Amino acid sequence: MKEFLLIFRADYKAMPQASPEEMQATTQRWMNWVAGIAAQGKLADRGNRLVNTGKVLKDDTIVSDGPYAEIKESILGYSVVKAASLEEAAKLAHGCPIFAVGGNVEVREINPL
Amino acid sequence: MQETELIPHLFRTEYGKIVAVLCNSFNLRHIEIAEDIASETFLKASEIWGIKGVPENPAAWLYTTAQNKSKDYFKHHSVFENKIKEVLKSNDERAEIDFEFSNENITDSQLAMIFSVCNPDISNEAQICLALQILCGFSVEEIANAFLTKSETIKKRLHRARTMLRDNNFQIKNLNKEEIKSRQDSVLTTLYLLFNEGYFSKTNNQTIRKDLCSEALRLAYILTENPLTNSSQTNALLALMCFQSSRLEARINEDGDAILFDQQDKSLWNKELIEKGNHYLINAYEGGGISKYHLEATIAYWHTTPTDENKWEHILRLYNQLILIEYSPVTALNRTFAFAKVYGNEIGIKEAEKLNLESNSHYYSLLGYLYSDIDDNKAIRHYEQAIALSKSKTEMQTITKEIQRLVEKKDNC
């Protein structure tokens, strides 16, 4: 089994303001989805969500605040899954709640040092 | 209680106490001596009580006899002079050995014994056997019956474990905070497995199952009685055991068939145990920090609670958390069942088919259940697959009934 990083991206600005009930429902969808992967014994690390502010460094002096001018989308969070192949890992990402807000999932094999 | 039942009953409750107190007074290396003395005590009880009748306080009689037998033993055996006395002298200044059977000393000794038996170097299976033999007074045959294993296998397992127990020579006396902390996880795991061995037992023997469950409950209860071991996790585990035990009577009918949860007679549920479960669950949440025992106890709580319209949503949420803490096929299957209860069987089937548990009979019986009324032919095929893989007679009987129901339904169409 190899490990794959799932990177969740979406455009924060395009996301509608959610009511507390909607936020709770969103949490429930994410929990169901990630627990569904865990139930297959294929979750290596649940990962984390990221706050929507950040900084980008080009070198020691050139620092810009995110979100970033070049790309509309930013990383919302990540998880690590176990799969035999890239195809299988991509299949695990099916049904990810990020799609509902117009986001995407990038699937990358981890190349251990 | 009839006299014929009294001695076996006392053996169950008192044998482990006597062994624990004696071991606490001398040393684990001499555990065989302690066990011999405890056995001889019961032998004497059956002789004397048969002639003179049962004494007013049978337990106290047993303690006094064990006490005297120990003193006699050490008077007549040089082993005491040569070995134990030195150990005792080096530990404290008591020259005269004192086998005190006060309530406090019994509880402390049993606690120390629990921690000695639950040695992480000994396999979980062997720890359970040891616990049953030393702490609960089970015979090798009884343990073998509970595991559906040959007595020889159990003997070998016990032999290896006991050698380790002696060689390891865990300092039973100076159980301090740090040692307790480092072993607590493995103690709770062993008690959890001991309970499950009874609750989901391979054997159909209802008496053995109840005994295993009530022994696990008793030992977990001892842990809550001592401030050092009365942790939030211990309370959660005890709550789980109380909730599960409350349904023991309702789970099996007179023929030994398992009764599905939905069809259980709720009036047979033990209300006293449910209330105890509630009590320990509240204690568990006061401690802060959530373990798998908290989640499992809370799931069991929802199962014993009168129907709440969001019951299955709560249960699914808890299973989601549980599977993130620790994967197990059972949790995966139970989570999927709860998922189907919330989102319907059709979506549930998709979720279930991803589980890849093709060698697990419960996987197929879950699929059989979910396909029922959606595609009865598929449901029957899955149920048949479950029977082919099942090792439990009870499970096979239950599934066969379901298949019959589906076949009759088809014929009536």
C-alpha cells in the first residue's frame, strides 16, 4: 500500500455565507465522507483544515499575504489515504464534499524520503 | 442458596480474593503456593460444612482457614525461612507474616493482582486466560469451554503466561502512580476483551457468557473504587459494560437463538444496570478527554434509551468518531448499518460494498439485510454467503430464518 495526499482546494470568496445549521450539515458531510474512507481501512491520517489567511514567501524579503493573486483557489485542508495505485486513491476521493462548493481534490502520491 | 450451589458460588467470588491477598503478602514467584492454599481451603470447606453445616459467615470462615493454612504452611516449610522471610525483612520490618483479610486489603490485593496479570509482554489472549484463572477462579475446562478450545491449548497458553508472570516478578506491593499509569491501558484492554468474550462469545452456553460478563464488570468496578485507577476511561468502560449487560437477558431466547435488537423484549432489559451505566457515563465525561470507551458507551447509551427521532444520527456521528480513532471490521460494519438507518438502504448498500470484507460473514449478512425489500434475490444470495462463512451456530440459525422469510414472501407474490 502506498500513501497519497489529498489536497482540498476551493475559492473562499465564491463560497456562500453559511448559517450555523448549514455549517453543521457541512461538518456532518465531511465526517461521513472521511469516516467512509476510514471504514475501508484506508485512512492513513485524517489531516486538518487550514484557516483562510496565510503568507507566501518568494525569498526572505518578498512576502505577500494570501489569498493569492495568481490563483483564485486556496488550500482548505488535506488528508492522507492508503491505496495500491493512483487510480484507487483518486476513487477514494469520490463523493468529497468539496465538490459541492465548486472546489477540487488534488491526489498526489507521497514519495517518502 | 442451596448448599450444593453455595460452594461453587463462593469459589467464584472468593478464590481470587484469597489468592490475591496471599500473593500480596508474600510474592508472585510463589503464586502456586497461594493457589494450593486457596484450593485446600475450599476442599476443607466442603468436608467440614458437609458434616457440621454451613457457618454463619462462610466468607469469613474461608478467610480464617486460609490464614491458618498459610501460617501452618510457612511454619513447616523451609522455603519461608530461606526465601520469603528475607524478602519480607528487606521490604519492611515485619518478621511475622500477617494475612489480613480486611475489605481494604482484599480490594488492594485484587487491584495489584489485576495489574500483575495485565502484563503487556503477555499476549492478550493469555492475559484473559490468566485473569479468568487467577482472578475469577475459573478451571482450565471452563476457560476452554468459553473459548471453544481444547483444554490442552489453554494449559499451554497458561503455562507460558505464568512463567512470564513469575519471571517478570512485577512488584505487586509498590504499585505507584506511574506504574499504574503505564499499565492502565493494557488493563482496560484486557477487561474490555474479557467482557466481549462473554458478550459476543463463541459458546452458546449462557451461564458461561454471563459469568464472563459479570466478572469483567466486577474487576472494572474494583478499578473505580481506587482513586489511582478511577480514571475517566475506567468509568467509560464500566458504563459500557453496564449498558451491554442490561440487555444480556433479552438477547437470547429459550432455545439459545439470538434475538435481533429490534425484536428484543425491552421489558427484559435490566433497569438497574442502565441507571448504573448512566451514572458511570456521567462520571466519564467529567474527566475530560474522549476515548473509544466513551464513544462505545455513548452508543450503547443511545441503544438503551427510548426512541429519540434523531437516535441513529447520534449513533452514526459516534461511529464516525470511533472509526477515526481505531479501525476494526466490526466498527466499520456497525457504522455502515447506522449510515443506512440515517440515509436509507440504497445509499447504505453503496457504502457497504466499499468495505471489502469478503471473508467476513457479518459483511454478507449486512448486505443481505440492506438488500431485503430492494432486491430479495440478491439479499438471499448474500445471506447464503454469510452462512457459508459463519462459524457461529446462533448466527446461522438467525440468518436461515431470514432467508425463509424472504423465500416465503417471494412465493406469495
